[in-house]
Amino acid sequence: MGHGHGHGHGPSAARAGERHRGRLTVAFVLAALFLVVEVVVALATDSLALLSDAGHMLTDTAGLGMALAAIAAASRAQVGASAGRTFGLYRLEVLAALANAVLLFGVAAYVLWKAIDRLQDPVDIEALPVFAVACAGLAVNLVGFWLLREGAKESLNVRGAYLEVLADAVGSAGVIVAAILIGVTGEDWIDPALAIVLGLWILPRTYRLGAQALRVLLEVAPPHIDLTALQADLAAVPGVVDVHDLHVWTLTSEMEVATAHLVVEVGADTHAVLDQARHLLSSTHKLDHATLQVEPADHTGCEQVGW
């Protein structure tokens, strides 16, 4: 059925998480240690805002842990037909990111429910310990923010953990302000009111993370890829008379894959067609891994292939 060709520069971008494993580990240890402190103080002071912040810290810890587990599994997985994993385990980081989003949704929903209930029946809050723990939490989150900032640009999974740390940093800052206001005014309704604000603030960011992970799992074309333009560019390659069965999807962060059937004129130089199509995909559309099937125009049967 013509010539098949696979091309790629290797999953170097997909190994972004592996490159940042050390920083992820440090951020994980810091988050886990402080989580214990924050939960103990939140329960002792009965502060819902601090408990909300502890919930965010819990998702930070869980997210970082899942990120590390996914990176370890993907880096150790054997890739190949004999292992039954022709694409390795790179999708693990996407699954971890989706689990992260689900966990965040659950925490936000719980805090919103408790905060609304607490507004109707405020409880006395000890402002000083809440203030001290929130300050320490902000410091931990700023360190995590710095550790994960670079990796968040390259890995969806690291980006999920980064967003959680960022959200928690804002939450800690909010708890600091709330503790000061409670200490000055004595108004305990400030605590659940802040918890509601924190819950509503994290939901849109969580939705975007979950939607991005689902888009990958559903193998939707990457949003920056114009499929109409891509098909037109391939059809414009000298010797190509038709393009069909074109598919583009994301395997994992920054690792996109394309397949297509190129129908060429009878007697066309298939080597030249492949080389030009490869160059076009890589340079113009940033698709470094593509499998192209070249079919002579007088070949029959392949035009029926397509999803």
C-alpha cells in the first residue's frame, strides 16, 4: 500500500518531569511536613479558613506525590511491542493530573459546604496561632512555587502541582489577612467568608487543568494545531494529489503525534515527498513525530480508510 514512514526526535520534551524530579521531591517533602502542622493547628483553633488551606496543602502533597510516581513509572517502563506498551507509560502523568483536578474539586466542594454552614453559626477563632501557621505556610508555598516554576512550562503534571502550590500560596496570604482582621475586629464570620472565597477562587483553575487532561485522554487535536491548514500544507507538497486519514493527538505534555495518508502522482519521487512532508510538519507545525503512508494515485482501496 505504498511506503510507510515514521519520524521523530524522541520524547525529550516528554521527559521534562524527569529533569525536574529533584525539585519535585524537595517540594513534596516540604508540603507533606507542613501539612501535618497545618491540620493540627486548624483542628485546635477550629479555623475553617486554615482547614481550607490545609485541604489545598493536602492536594499539593498528593499532586506532587502522584507526579513523582508517574515520572518514576514512565521513566522505568519498557517501550516496545514486546512489552505491549508501544507508547510507553507517558499517559500516566496525564492521568495523575486528572486525578489531581478531581481531588481539588472535592476539597473545594467540602470547604464551600462547611463554610456556608459556618456562616450561620460562627465559632470563636484564635487569631494568633492561625496567623503564625499561615505565615509559615506562605513561606513553604513560595519555596514550592520557585522549585516548580520552570518545570511547569514543560510538563502538564508538574503544571498541575504548580497550580496547586500557587493557589495555596494565595490561600495562605488570605488566611494571614483574615487572622489579622479577626484579631483586630473580633468578627469570626470572616473565617468562613474567606473559606468561601478560597473555594471559589480555585474552581476555575481546577476546571482548566481537568479539561486539559481530558482533552489529551480523548485524543482531541492540540488546540494550537490548525488541522485545515495542516491538511492544505501537506496537499501542497509537490507530487501530492490528496491527503486523507489525517490524525493529530497529544501523547503527553509537549509530545504530539501525527499520522496521514499521502496520495501521490504515479511515478512521483516518494523520497522527496517524505522529506518535504517531514520538514513541513516539523518546522511549520512543530510535529516532530509523524507516520506518513505514501500511496500511488493508481492504487485502490486506501481511499476507504479513514475515521
